[in-house]
Amino acid sequence: MPDAPRRKIVPLLEHDILGPNLKDLALNPSMLDFAEMIMDPYVQLDSYEISGFPIRDASHKGGSDRWHRDSFHLADCYTAHYERAGRNHEVKRYTPPLACNCLIYLQDINEETGPFRMAPGSHLNSKIIAQSQVYEQHPEQKFLDLKAGDLVILHHEVLHTGTWNTSDQYRYLISNFVCCIAIRSISR
């Protein structure tokens, strides 16, 4: 469990110092044009924040944080429904994302700061990770090599997590979560 709480700056756009400076980033045409190209011709900002991931004891080095999807329809309250319906491992056809989490890393990501992990193709199945296994290694996980300023755009149904941060500083990222107009995530 955490040695310290996760830090957040939210609502970011209303922050006295950071808000005016980060407004242009939230409206970055390249990022929004890409999101509109893969989602819908009209997207809206759902949330915008800076998240700081705490420093963990060195014994956590290499350990996985909690695997999750950013989608609202696979929240924990639906787990039992999917399992009862026998859909826990169901393969489904690709659907454009209803939302994308645009993550901008503010530091280089390495073994100490905790690499980003994702399960490629996980947006094409309904697999749900049992609560007892959300902190375990995923058999299909891939690590992304990220540098300060890199942008990761995630389909809202991709399983992903971070690795525990065992460096001597918080790990920071900006999350710019956009969704199709009139669709808001109920899990946020």
C-alpha cells in the first residue's frame, strides 16, 4: 500500500498559476485533431489534472500498481454481471473509443520512477481482472519507454497501470481525458 498519498492538482484549469500556462496544452490542436479522428468529429474535455505518484519503499521496486481500464462500463460494479453472463474472456470487435486518456509524462520513466505498463489488444476483449489479482504481473503486459514530454493516448478500454515509483521523487504526469460530446464517465 502507499507510503504516501497520491497528489493531484484538480481542477487544473482553475489553478491560479498553472491553469493559464496549461490551457494551451489542453487545447493542443494535434492532440485534439487525433482524438477527433479516432473517436468522433466532436470531443469534449472530461477531466484535466496533474497526478503525482508517491514514492514507495525500495522493496516495491518492479511491482505493479492496480491494473484498470478508464472505461465507465467495466467498473467494479459490472464485474459480477460480466462473469455471470460468461463474458469475462469474450472477444469483441473493435469499436472506436468513447473516451481517450491523453497522458503527458513530466519526467523520464525508468526502473526507479516506475514504467508505464499496458496490455496490447485488451480493448478487444471483456476480460476482467479479479480484485485479488489487480496488483499482479499481467501475462500480456508491455512496458513503454517514455521520456519527459512524451504523450500516450489510450483507448478507454485498454488495460494499463504503472509500476511502483521507488525513486526519491514523486512521478508526475498530466492527464487530459477527452470524450465524445455528451458522454461523461460515471467512474470518475
